[in-house]
Amino acid sequence: MDGYQALTALIESAWTELNGSDASHRDFCLDVVSDVLETGRLTQDDAERAVERLVTVALSE
């Protein structure tokens, strides 16, 4: 697995963990996604998908 695949796998893992998590664990998962976004290493499409999901989570709470 190369570095990019590791980043996208980390995001997917965080989304999976996010479902059904308690509030403190939910915040940790969102922090993981945020940290990956801050690296600037995702493609534009992947970054946009991650941000869309972050906004969806934020608006659902």
C-alpha cells in the first residue's frame, strides 16, 4: 500500500468507525479526517468528497 492509499484507507476507516460511535469517539474520527485533509496530499476529488461528508455529519447533529 502506497502513501496515498494509506491516507484514503485511514479516511474510510474513520468513516466506518464514525457510524454508531459515541460523541468522544465521533470527534476523534472527525479529527482523523481533518488531519488527513490538512496534509494537502489528497486529490481534489477525494478532498471534496471528504469535505462533503464532514459537512453532512456537521449538519446532521
